[in-house]
Amino acid sequence: MLAFLTNRFRINPKSLTLPCGRGPVMIALMIALMGSAPAATPSFTVGWSVYVGWNPYYYMAKSGILRKWADKYGINIRVQRFDYAPSLDAFVAKNIDACAMTNMEALDMPAAAGVDTTAVIVGDYSNGNDAVIVRQNLTLAQIPGKQVMLVEKTVSQYLFERAMAINGLGAQIRRVHYLNTSDSDIASAFLTNPDKPVVVTWKPLVSQILKAKDVKVVFNSSQIPGEILDLLVVRSEVLNRADGSGQKFAKAVTGAWYELLKLMSTAGPGADKVLAGIAEASQDSLASYKEQLSTTHMFYTPQAALDIASSPDLKKTMDLVRQFCFQHGLLGEKTKSVDDVAVQFPGGAVLGKPDRIRLRFSTTYMQLAAQGKL
Amino acid sequence: MSFLRIHAQPGRTAVWTLSWFLFATGIILYFYVAQERHRENPDERVMPTIGQMVRGFSDAALKPAEEEEVQTTSGSSLLSRFRSSMLWKDTEASGRRFLISVALLFPAVLLGLHMAMFPVIGAFFLRFILFFDKIVALSLLPILFIAFGIDELSKIMLIVIGVAPTIILDTFNLSKSVPSEQIVKGFTLGASDFSIAYRIVFKQILPRVLNSIRLNLKAVMLFLFAGEMIASTDGLAYRIALLRRHMGMDTIIPYVLWVALLLFLVDFAMNTINHKLHPWFEAA
């Protein structure tokens, strides 16, 4: 317990001002830990993890594009790579200001933990990146009663249960035996264990598994387009900071994001250079990254992202996701009703109790980007 | 300032106070920060309050596990409710793996003894085990999967591969350190090879070997947790890995304390048994 505390203190002394801002002892401690007082320039940290739709954050920082936009708004932005689960932990613990995550995790991690969260950029949706893979031509209907390897309570399980539901097998789901397998080992674990017939995972692991003999994809995320969204979320309290620095931060990140996406999507040798730079984020080759991009529906223009964020489909998707989260206890033991973690959409529509809005989809910054006003 | 010197003699109360001081500080600091965080965010999950942890733990320990059909209702006793709970099932699964692994460490002790006593066996195994001891088993997981699958066997083998070399080498060194005069004396009194190995050497080193196994329990637990987090359908670490996915710290912290308590009890039991069996053995 003690180690946990000191660790927290060391990682980000700044965050101490939030819970314990009053105590003079804490201030002394804070100063002691920070060494000297930092310059007045507000700084922000963006956390990301390796995934085809998030690797651009790595290149954005490395290429200087982000620096340029941060300078324009007079702020500092740091980009930090995490493993996925720790990045969520860091965001919920308020150690970082913004984080790349899916719509499902945005709901069941920060929002359900009471951290008011705003989705600023809708980056892409998985259009085949996530897949249910089987051996020996098994069909979905034959899976109940068998073992399924996946990372439980994640988008993988969501995909699998949607696959079952869409195929009229919803009632059979409880007969499936899930084998919770860490994503760092799932590919080798599946490949070396022929007695395990089904695996659900995501790219690049999917590509790796499909190289084996006698396996095939029976369902993938392109059959539920737009349901697994990859977002950049910012803590709402950061956005609402009185000095306006949070909004500058959101503007700078959004500006840098769409500048980079434009470079990515403009055909020619320039784009390949950019894509190779992005692939470096996950130690991938250009070819492999391009292959992953082919099953990712990137919203290259702010207008495309705006269209999905303001369409009524987003509400349907989020309803499916929140029902899934609630049924699987992902919103927490204490959450007695699915409406207790409410989601607000652009235009003001709300799913759930209006006084308990925890996740907000904002089109403000994408709108500004579309209008060229950043 | 004599109370800071080597020959200081703190009184009973002073010792008691000093030894609990860090516990108290840790607990107070935790609840202070937790309370502040809850004031700011009523849905705070990272640092649960004591009430939430008690509720989380009693849910885990007294409510029937979710997969179970509802058979035990309000009428049943506390014990039987505990026995159908998530906590008990997880403890049972992890405990079984733990005990099997520890039991498998005893052949390792015998191997170490024989390596030390019989030069041919020593020559055969020693170099390989010295090498094997330096292999970080966790980084070879894919190969372990091929050899042992991903079910129970691989978890137990991960522990055995991780801990057995240490035990073998420790037993080897302990056996070697028995003075050769004793062995010579044993032979002059007509002892056979095996009575030298088992009745002179083994008897003397046994308490130290048990101690060494006891000190390695933490390593056993670490490998067990690593194994359960990689792929499993039950167990204490499986539950913690799942709960992490929705920040169920209100259950995770009591789980961690429960594991600490169990480990402490096993450690204590082994220590007591060791002292009972070998009252002549003084080392801590």
C-alpha cells in the first residue's frame, strides 16, 4: 500500500494539488519532490499504446508536427507510450491528461470510475482488425461448449458476443468457456495448442495467427462497422480549466492530428515515408502497417469524423456497448443501473440519467478543424 | 543519544510502538488520500475507502460465484456460503497449483543431495543446472506452451522450472559444507553409501533446506501469479487480472491482503514445523 502511494507521488507530484491542495505540508513535499518550480507554460501529457490507429501519435511527436502546433498555442505537449491497460490506469488516476482508447474502455474505465471524460477526436473504427478465428472450419454454432481464448471483458469479448447475437446464438453464449489469455502471449499460446479451437484477438496478432495452417476467420469487426471506435479522450476538467489552456491543448492536438492524417492519405512517396515512420512506433514494417491500415477505417478528414460523431448510429452503438458493459459488471459492482453512467452526444442528446453524464462526445474541435479555424 | 546506539535497550512499549509505526503511517496516509479523492469524485475507484473494501471482500467471500446456479440462499450457514464463493474457488484453484509445485520441489532436494554425495551424478547434472538456473523461464513461454500446453501443467512447470534450480543448487552447497571428517568417521563405523547420504548428511541439512524452500515461497507465488495472468479460467491472479479491467480496486486490495495472509500462514506453519522437527536447529 505504501509503495503504491509513494509511487503515485513520484510519478506526478502535480496531481497532488488536486486531492490535497490545502495542506502546507503537502505543498512543501510537492516542492521538495519537484526540485524547482516549473516554467509557467502549461504542460499536457497524451498517453497512447501500440495499435494501428494510435501509432500516428508516436510520429506526430517525433516529426515535430505536434511541437509546431503546441508552440502555436503556447503550451507544452508530451506524448508517452504505455501498454494499453496501464495507459487506462494512468488516465483514471489523473496522471495523464489525454489518452487514446476505444469507446468501450472510455465508458467502462474513466467514465464508470467517475472521471468525466470527453472524446475529442474520433480517429477510426476497426474494420476487420478484430477477428474470431477458428480451427478446422468450425462454425459459430459449434463453439458453445468449447474453449475460447481471448482477453476477457474487452472489445474481443464484445466482438465475440455480438457475433453470436447477430447469428441468433445469443442464448448459447453462457455455454461458452472463456479462457482468459494475456494479449502478449495469445498468438503463441493459440498456435502451439491445437486442442484450443477458437481465439478472438486483434491485429497484428490476427495476421500472425492466420499464417498457420487450417485456421480461418469466421467473424470480424467489418461485420459490425463503426461499433469499435478508437478515440482520443481528454478529462473534461482539463478542457474546462479556467485559464483556457485545456482548450488550447485540445486544439493543438486536433490540429496536429489532422495535419498528420493528411500527410498519411496523400498518395505518393511522401506518404510512404510518413507511414514507415508511423510503423516504427510498433516496430512494424511498412508493408505490415499498410496491411493493418487496410482493415482500419481511418477518418482521414475532420469532416468524415464529424459525420460519424454526429450520426444517430453513434447512439445505437453506444447503447449496445453500455448494455454489454453493464451486463458484464464492467461499470462496477456499485452501479445498479445502466443509466448511472450516462453518455452525451453532440447536439445534447443523452443516454442515461442527465445528471450523471460521465462520457461526452464533442465535435467542437473536429468542427474547428473541418472549418480550418485551428 | 544512547538510544540510537548498538547497545540501546528499548522497552516493551517502545518496541511495540516502533514496530507498528510504519503500518499506522501507511494506513493513515492511504485513507487520508483516499478520502480526499472521494470528496472530489464520489465515484472514485483507484483508492477505495474501507467501507467499499469491506463490501468488496464480503461480496467476494460470501456471495455464490457467478457461474454457479443459485443453490445456496439466505438460509445456509456462513461457512457453506464461503465455500461456494468466488474467493474460495479462486483460493482453491491457486492453492492446488501452489501445493503441487511445492511438493515437486522435494525431489529437487534429493537431486541436490545426490549430486553433492555422488561425484558421477554431480558431474552429470551440475554444469547443466548452473546454466539452467540463469535462464529466465518467463521469456521462453512460447516454448513452454509447446511442451506443456496452456492448462494446469504449464503453470506448475513454470513454477518448478523457475524455483527448482535454486533449491537444487542450495541443497548441493549445503550438502558439500558438511565436514568430510564426519563422512570418513561414518565409513570407519561401517556405514553404507546411502546411510552416509541420508542419515548423516541429509539429516543435518534438512532444517536449512526447509528454510530455503520457505524463503523461496515468494518466488513460487510470483511464478504462479505470472502463470495465472497469462492464461487461465480461475485462480487468485486470474481474478485480479479481470478486476483490473474495470478498476475493481475495492476487491483487488482485499485480495492482495488475503494472499499476503495466506503466504504468511504457510510461512509461519513451515517455520513452526521446522522448529518442532529440529529443536536443535537455531538459525532464524
